[in-house]
Amino acid sequence: RDDFGVGRRAAEILLRHGKKRIALITPSARNRGMSLRVAGFRDCLESAGFPSEHFFMFEGNSKDFAGGHLAVTSLLASGARPDAIYLVNDLMTAGALDCLSRSGISVPDDVELLSYGNTDAPSLVPSVTSFDPRAGELACACIESLFAEIRRETAPGRYFCFPARCLWRDSCPRTPQDEQFD
């Protein structure tokens, strides 16, 4: 997976949408993929000259509903009012949406929301625009490669990279300028 690239793409989308106050939500304990998505997101904002005082990063204490709720509660308690939020983990998204709704903040009218993982994203309200890591396709390619190696049809050590697809949904609607980047 190109986790760094996914982080960059998420930031590029929000910048193309004209967002001026952007928040990044992440669990405090991050795996390598999450850390790379954070790094890519920050790298894109810095490269674009995005003002650091308009970038907010908040952590939840877990990678689930409670962690997303805590991170967004902390974000709002700080006085920050983002117009966009990127969550590096779909499992936190339901908690983030719940907190925003209880605070009277409408998604996507007041704040656009993007996530990564495509786990519960389609079933949430509103449905969440999410990057799909294409894990099933990657698993199939790895199994096919393994069988090819067993049959000695290919050299060992093949590398697979399936770029994550952005699945556009209600929380961050696709715009005409997004079409050229899909």
C-alpha cells in the first residue's frame, strides 16, 4: 500500500475543495500505515504552503468509536472550528460523526469528512467518503504469486502495490475538479 500517497491525496482533495481550516484525527497509538498517512497528509499541506495555524491534529486514545469521539470532542473544546476533517482510520469515524452531530455541526454542510479503510463508511449517516485499501485484491494477488512461486513460474520476492481508491460518498462530495484526479 502507498499509505504516504493516500495521506497526500486526502490533503489534496481538501485543498482542491477550498478548505481553509483542516483537522487530522488519529489514534494516539498508530501503526506504520497510519503514521505514513499522517506524514503524507502533513507533507502535502506544508508543500502547498498551508498556514500551520489553520491545521489541527488531535488524537483519540483508541482506534474505535470512543477514540474518534474523544478526538473530535477535544478538537471542538479547543475552540477550533475546522471546515474539513481527515481520519486516518475508519473505525474512529462513527464516533467523530456522533460528536459532530451532537454539537450541531452538519456533515458535509459545515465540515467535510474523509476517512481511510472503507470498513463501515457506506453504512454511516451520512455515508462517508473513504479511501479503500483494496485489501481483497491485494490478498488475491499475493496468493496467486505464492502459487506461481511454488510452481516455479516466477522469481520470488515480487512486490505489489495497489493504490487506494477514493470512494466518493455524502460526507465529502465529489466535485468536477476531482474527476481528473481519480
